[in-house]
Amino acid sequence: MTAAPRRRGRRHQRGFTLIELLVTLAVTVVGLTGLMSLHIATIKSNERTGDAGDAVAAAQQTLEDLRSLPVQRLLAAFNTTTLPIDANLDTLAGPTGTTFRRRVIVTELTAVSPDLIKIRVEIAWSDDNANGAGSGTGAAAAFDHTVSLELIRTIGDSL
């Protein structure tokens, strides 16, 4: 009689143990969590870049609107008869819902020439319209941004 071949227990089994599956699952979860946080950071960065582009466009448009006015109409627009002008304009809403605060400063450059004026436009906004923003202090100030554009023109210029 021939002896039946003996099977050796685990040597011929195929597949994964439960511990191997749990370790693989843990490594996969850690990797996916890192990818998700990278994705969220990329989205927020794109939103901030878009807001900055919208702020620059708003500053350019406001500056061009003011540049095209003769000085007398510029003064009348701000209900004053003399320079300097330091005024806040109406806020603008961006395409993503961000509120842009506009400020205009018009000053004479008499130290250089009596015929020159400087027009400065500042556009300020806060990331995600953070509460308390615009104060320049505290935790909300970390979310404040400002874009400024300025030009120098003569008093007699107008487009």
C-alpha cells in the first residue's frame, strides 16, 4: 500500500491574512487623506488667485474711470472743491461672492510740479469674507488683502 500524500497546512494556501489586509487598508487611508488635503489646498489657492485677479480688474476699471474725468468733474464727483481727496467708494461684489472695498486717494504733487496730481485706487478684500476683516488687527487681519494702482497725470489732462 502506498501512503496518501500528506498536505502541509499553510504552505499551499493562497491569499492574504487579515492582518495584511488591515495594514494595506491603513496605508491606503493615510495616502488618500494626504491627497484630499492637497486637493483642498489647491482649490483654496485657486480661489485666492481668482480674487486677486478680480481685484486688479476692479482697480484698473476704477482708475480708468477717474482718469477720464477732468479735474473739476473729479472734484464734483466727491463733493469737494479742493484736493486732496480721500474717499471710500461703494463696494463691489466679485463673481465668487467676495466683497471688494474701494478707496480713492487724489493728491497734488506740488513738490514736483503744480500741474501734477496722483490718483491712487486701493481695492481691499478678505478671504472668504472673514468676520472682522478690514480692521488690520487681530486674527482676521491675516485674511486681509489689498491691491493698489496709481497714476500721475496733469491737471489739464482728460480723455
